[in-house]
Amino acid sequence: MGDLIVAAVNGRVELGLTGQARIAQRIRLIWTTPKRSVPLDRGFGLDTRYIDRPSRKARAGLTVDGIEATEYYEPGIKVKSVAWAESTDEALDGTLKPRITVALGEG
């Protein structure tokens, strides 16, 4: 099917999405949900232990956790890369904004 690039930022959850829009929304949910915050699925999301860590360590840990979680909860895709937005404002604010590139499976 090709590649899909997703910016993991919080946004509205829309019901009834299909195709790439559904996959992109699921990836955003995985990457922006704190692990253990979903009552019936405590493993969903990313671990919060990286909060207040130096940005390089946080990016490395979140990349590993994010790839594992994405490929577990979206088994039809493979994460190809994770790039982190680099800007002075985000560095001063302590925010990390990943862009996840995934390869979509056939079907």
C-alpha cells in the first residue's frame, strides 16, 4: 500500500474513520496516551518514565517504546522511522514531537 507519515500530536478523536485516516488516528492515540491510563488495557500507550529525562534519553526510550506499541496495536504495519521535531521553542518548552513513518501492509 505504501508509506504513511503521522505527526504524533494531540487532537480530536473522530469516529467512523477508515483506511489511512483510521491508522493515522490510532498511531496518534498510541503515541499520545500515557501507559496505564486506559482502564481495560493498561498496556496501551507509552510509558511516562521518560518525563523529566534529558531529551536525548527521552527520545531514545520513547522511540523504542513507541515502535513496540505501534507494531503491537497495529499489527498490519511496520514502523520505518521516527524523527523528532527540532526547534528552539520546543527545546525550551521541553516538548517532544515525533513524526512516525510506517509501511502499510497489504490489505
